[in-house]
Amino acid sequence: MHSLQGRVALVTGGASGIGAGAFVVVADVDEERGRGLAEELGDAAVFRRVDVTREGDIAAAVTDTATTRGRLDCLVNNAGRVGTWRFAEETPADEWDEAFRLLCRSVFLGIKHASRVMRDHGGGSTVNTGSVAGSRAGSGPHPYGAAKAAVVQLTRSSAVELAPPTESR
């Protein structure tokens, strides 16, 4: 396993503390917890308010991280929430749409913007937080499970696309 020492990581939903060891850009809408964590980590972190459902917020966070830190080695797409358990017939369409914006679209946007920067700097890693609910029925609310299943497939397809070229490709 490679050390995170000297690496730069952008962590969405970062107020929860993921990414310790690298220089971390704590990206979250929870300003109080995010700022508190960044202050606790001292010179090893900064806080940036990012709404992962807005493409402009993600694009700016990626660009600013790479510009101010000189690199972006790791993106952790971690933002999310489980939501409310309901029967499908009782699930409002808006709740479904919001789950996909937060849990899946945000991962796509992170990959879209970070992969360009990482490629320009010689590579990097993207970690997408999944859930057992994405592969096993009954492990989460319908919108959550469906969005996490989409994240699993997006992770697979982007890994194939972004992997370094090999002789057999």
C-alpha cells in the first residue's frame, strides 16, 4: 500500500474525516463540521464549501485544488446520505431524483473533472464510496440502493476508460 504522505486529496463529504495522512481539501456543505475538521488537522487540510450536486462547485474545487497545491492525487467521492425508508409506492419522485443527484451524479461529476487534472499530472486515484445496498435488495431505501448500484457500474466503466493503456488494448 502506498503512503499518502505528500499527496493531495479532495474529499467530498469530507467533514466526516476521511483522508487523513494526505493534504486534504475537506469539501462539504456542512461548513461547521468541515471547518472544524480542517482546523483540527492544521496545516494538513483546508475547508472548501462544495455542493456536490452543482457541477460548477465540483469543477472549481478540482481546479482550485490543483492550482493552489500544484497537484491532485486522489479524489474521494464520499458525499451522501441514506434517506428515508419507504415503500416504492410511497417514495416521492423528488426524493428519487435528489438521491441520484447526490449519490450518483456527483460521482460522475467528480470523475469527469478530476480525471482531466490527474491525467495532466501523470495519474491519480479515484475512490467512490459504495454500499452493500447497491448490490443487495433490502439493505437501504429504494433511491439509495439504486443510486449506489449505478455508482458501482460507473466505477467499473470509468476504471476501464481511465486505466493506463496496455499492449492488449
